[in-house]
Amino acid sequence: PKNGRGNPRLRFEGLPPGDSDAVEVPKGYEQEVVISWGDPVLPDAPEFDFENQTAEAQAKQFGYNCDYVGFVPLDRGNGYGKGGRHRPQRALLYVNHEYTNEGLMFRGYSDDTATEEQIRTAMEAHGGSVVEIERVGRTGQWKPAGGERPFNRRITGTTPFEITGPAAGDELLRTEADPSGTEVLGMLNNCSGGTTPWGTFLSGEENFNQYFVNADSAPEDVREKLARYGMTGGEEGRRWNRVDERFDLSKHPNEANRFGWIVEIDPTDPEAKPRKRTMLGRFKHEGANPRITDDGRVAVYLGDDERFDYMYKFVSAKRFREGSARHNATLLDTGTLYVAKLSGNSPAEEIDGSGALPSDGAFDGVGEWVALCTDTESFVEGMSVAEVLVYTRIAADKAGATKMDRPEDFEPNPVTGKVYCALTNNSSREPGQADEPNPRGPNKHGHILEITEAGNDAGATEFTWDVPIVCGDPEDESTYFAGYDKSKVAPISSPDNLTFDEHGNLWISTDGQGKLEINDALHAVPMHGKYKGELKTFATVPLGAECCGPLITEDQKTVFIAPQHPGEDGTAEEPQSTWPFGDFPRPSVVAIWHSKGKDIGC
Ligand code: FEO
Ligand code: CA
Ligand code: CA
Ligand code: CA
């Protein structure tokens, strides 16, 4: 079969590199904005008024910079096409609002003169949105649903969250405002995420350090710990402490411990507090992607997006039970947290940082998942379970984990079970610091790591690994596309978010192709079979944007992307981008579909 599981091949006509202020898609495909910053989400939301935006309005409207896009069908629709795939008519779209570009949101903005209303508006533009959407006709296009939309929800920088798991209530999480250490206001810098088999969304709090000030005058004994999480400065940047004192670390040093978690959101229970799951550790979480183990437990793959930081895996103690929402809501609170340790199988002197393949022809080797703690037992000397979970980076340092080139998104291949991690780039790796899993120093354009768990079981503690793709301009000798003919592949830099289609093709969105002087993009590449490595560009995004999402619906008829921070290098007065509506940039979610209803990419 032309798109069978043996030799998947992407038939679409790959795009040339992008340089336009638009979303470009291949011949035969169409694209349309689904929802944009400022669009109403809650029923009583006012219409967007760019010139007079308020925090109250923003709290009910779609937030800023979209990253992770999740999709849970609300109906089963009709059997559709070959194999009778379900073709839902309505669904819940979940979107992370990672951060804000105040200089594009407000005219004449500067951090120094920000008004209280502007700061509060930015807080409300963070977080996430749940939006009910409906299919347009029989196409792969989607738009916000009409009528009653009981699940629509805004989660913001001020929404109450429950802290759960072994570190909940610990001294390290208690503050003056929350002496219980179990309730925190807001989630911040939520980057990528995942969707669980039980229909909830997971969302990773990433660069939360940037919201806190005065780390340099925090109590002496916590300064080193704050520094390990990127908090070292004085009063600079956003300075949200001007409207909420908890962001001042000299006064409330534990407040920072309440950010940097994986959040679980149940989209069908809009009244429930979202939960920060401490068992999954605290670091600059990129995303969280689950896979069921052979014995029915749930493994969640986790990246810490920092230069020289680590890859993690959580494995639950209990088994997933189909249809039992109440039981499944407890799965992420007990289990084991592991960090990855990798060793190469080629002589170290053959890895010189240039990207030249070693004599065995592959960057590859073996690895182990080193247990840091369970919910009741710590395996790190001198650290309690709560300390391992709150200061996970420090625990992983002690465990001798492998320092990676900024682990971003993880994604399991639904066809082969292999798991992929995007290592986006690391300009700080010196040539002498190159190793087999991170073979270039400096690593300007990133690479993709492939993990094969022992016995292909997500619960395994040992694995083998290799590097199938080393990114960059294919004319650059240091690049590698699984041995495929490099004259036939597209340039790619800074792989970030990942997803798969049902054939086992890997879809990679990028954040940083500006280094190749081209716009960011969505690429697709087969990961097994005879066309493995044939990387093509499926979509390009507007000026200044990174390409987030991507999400391919189960019926394979739609891919959602989220061009994040369009026009980031401009200001409201001098916009670098006017996408999508020709006036000022508005971060948005876009649906792409084939005009004749073909499966995406086929
Ligand atoms: Fe928000 Fe790691 O990217
Ligand atoms: Ca090797
Ligand atoms: Ca990312
Ligand atoms: Ca990124």
C-alpha cells in the first residue's frame, strides 16, 4: 500500500523555505485561522478591543502565544472513509498560552513604565484555553462552536490550582498566603504538553524563572537552589511583584517552588481546579507525553529545556483503567521518577564535535533510566522525596545524568513504539564537550534522538538509542538524515514540538530557523522503512513566529499548528508581522486540511 506501515511515504509536494508573512501550505491544501488572541472564550467575554484591552476582558478571551495544541473529540461522528475511522463533528481544543509579548500587545509599552492594568492583562493572557470547536461541513476545517459551550474555560496566571502528589503540603511549598502548601495561583510559561489516554491534558511549566525578582537578596540558604533554576538577578524584566508581592523572592522565596510543574487539566470538568503533579518533578518542563507500559501502567516522558539539562521518565505505580476517570485521576501521584543516563558505543576520540560519523557509522549506544525517587522513597543521598521532587535538577546532577542539548518535546511512534526527543540546539557546547548523544559542539541546529526501550516496553529501565537526524542545511556536512540522499531533503533547524501521524511519520515544528535565514516551519519525515529520513516541509509560518502545535487529528484529516509570537522582533508601533489580519500580529491556532479530503501528508 502506498502509505502502508511497511514503507510510509509522504506524498505531498514539499514547500521551499518560507520567507513570507503568512502560513504557507502545500499544493492541494487549505489553511484557516481557528481562533486568535482576544477572541471570546467565555460566554460573557467582550469583543476584542486592541486599543483598550483590560485584564477583565482578557480573563475571558483567548490568551497570547499558543504552544501545545490538544484535541479531544466530543462525539464519535460517522464512520468515515477506509477503516471506518470516527469523524467527530465537535471537539475540545486545548491550547497553552506560554507567555506574552507586551511590546506587541500594548502601544508604547516598556517594562519600566508598565501600568498595573497592563501587568494584570499580561497575567490573564498566560495559562491555557479550552475551546469547543466544530467541523466545517465535511472538511478538515474547524471553527469555534456555536450554541452552548459548557466546557469553554480560561486558565490564567491567577487561577487557583491544587498541588498534589508526594511534595504537596511540604514545607518547601508553603508560603505566607498558602500555609497549607497545597494551593497556588496560576500556571506560567506553559510550553508544550500531552494528552492522556483518559482524556486529560498535560501542560509543562517551562521558563517560570522570568517572573520572579530579587533572587540575589533571597535568604542565603536558598540562593544556590534558585540559581540552579535560573533565578539569580535583582529587580528586572517583567517585575510582576509590582502588582503581586509573591513574585519577590526576597520576601517569598518558596513561591518559586510552586512553579515548574506538570499540570493536569480535565477539560470535561470546568469547575475542577487543575492539578500541579509534584510526582513528575520540578524543572523547566517542555512537555509530557504518556505511553502505556506492557503491564498497563502509564509512563510519561519529560524534557527539561535547558542547555546541559536532562531527560526524565515517570512510571506510575498503578495501572490505567479504561473508563474509570476517578481512578485515572490518581495515576500521576504515585510511581517512580527516573532520569536518563546515556553512553555511546564508539571510542570517545571519534566524536570530535564536528558531526562527522564515528567509524561504526552511527551516533548510538545504550542508556538507563536511573530512579531518583518513588512517592515514598528517595534514592538520592541526602535528599528527601520532597526535596528530590522540588529540586529535581539537583537530584539529577547527583545521579550523574547525561547533559543534553536542551531536551524539548518527546513523542512515541504509534507504529514502532520507539520514542523520540527533540534536542533543539546548544550554542554553549564546546567541541570538547561533544559526546555521542550530543555529537556537535557547538550545536547550532539541534538533532533528534531515538530511544528504543528494552523489550519495547515503556516501563523498562534500560534502552538503546541513536541519532537519526542531525539538523541544519543539508549542504552542511555535519547534518545527517538517517542516511537518506541529502540532495532530496529540506533544511531544518531547532526542532521543538513533535507529533506523529498514524503511519509513523514524524512531524517536527521548529523554533529557530532564523539561523538559516528562513521562517520557522512544520516538517514531516518517515521514521522507518525505505523513505526514512526523507524530510520535507509541510507548512511555513509568518515572520518572527515559531511553529507550535502540531496536532494531527485521529481521523488524519486536520493538522493544527500554532504560529507563536508572530512579529516578535517588532513593536506595536513598528510591526514586523501583521499576520493574520493585516493590522497587528495576533498569535492564533490554524487548521490545515486537504481540499479533497485526503489524509494529511498523503
Ligand atoms: Fe517553550 Fe522549550 O520551548
Ligand atoms: Ca556509535
Ligand atoms: Ca518548545
Ligand atoms: Ca522552543
